[in-house]
Amino acid sequence: MSDKEVLEIFLKTDALLNGHFLLTSGRHSNQYFQCAKILQYPEYTSQVCSILSEFFKSYEIDTVIAPAMGGIIVGYEVARQLGKKSIFTERENNIMTLRRGFTISKKEKVLVCEDVVTTGGSVFEVIEIVKNSGGEVVGVASIVDRSNGKVDFGCPFKSSLKLEVLSFAPEECTICKENKLPLVKPGSRKVS
């Protein structure tokens, strides 16, 4: 699939929002990718995740891991397509952790999946969990890369869609300065 075809899925499912948004990173943006709107449709989920699984199919992977909430379905679908195990991390007392009996063995080869990458904060937390468990991160996959090329995970990174999207530090936000649109936080994670 081309970027254009993936973007068409975002538009068809109303998953690309325009307005004034508070991102999980704390930054502000005029656009928001609500991947959950795509992930509610198995056929679209399969299509956008096939780009990721196709890219990583030649890699040695034991397990696919994803941060809750947004990455769980992406990780599961990529794992399903690769025929691998799928696990996820979640926050406990605001700290990303493995729960529910999930473990990572020494030298286990792990692919990290996420829905959207802006600063990579959640992915970096998951990478730390994998490394602290003795596992090896072989790559990172996401549906959307909106980092504008600024994130380096120290391993191969593949996205289904790469777009340059404006984001601002809160004090530099032009939308705030115009004071025309209310600030909205559509994601699942609370931002202080």
C-alpha cells in the first residue's frame, strides 16, 4: 500500500482529525490521528498492519510487544500476521510495566509496535522494559510516524504512514495564540 492509500483509509474512517489537540507528548498540534477509528475495522487493520509485518517478516522475532492502550491491537495484528506471540505493557502508578504474567526471557527477540509515534515516549519506555528483562529489540513498527524524522530508536523503524505534521511546544503553539479553537485531548493517556 502507498502512503496515499493508507491516508485514504484514515479519511474514510474519520481517523484524521483537524482542530487543536493536546498530544500524549504534551505538545500541541492542528491534526490528530485517532487510529482507534481504523482499528475498529478488521479489514483496514489487516491492511495497514500488513505493511509492517511484510517489512519485518525476514527478521528473527520471538515476540511482539506493544504499549497499552493504542498499540495493543496493532501489536496483536502484526504478531498474528507474523505467526508470533503478542504481549503488551501497561501503566501502573504512571509507570510502564509488564503485568498479567507477561515476561520476556534473556535474548528473546522482540518487535515493538505502536499506533502513532510523535516523540516516541511510550516506545522508549517499552524498549527499556525489554532491555531490562534481557531481551533484544529487533525493531519498532507503528501505523503512523509523525515524528518528522526526529526519533531514533537505535534499531530499524517502519511505519505504515509517514507524514510531516506540525506540533508545537505549548508555549509556542500558534493555535493557542490565535485563541480560536479549544484545546482537546482525544487520546487514552492523561497528560499533566
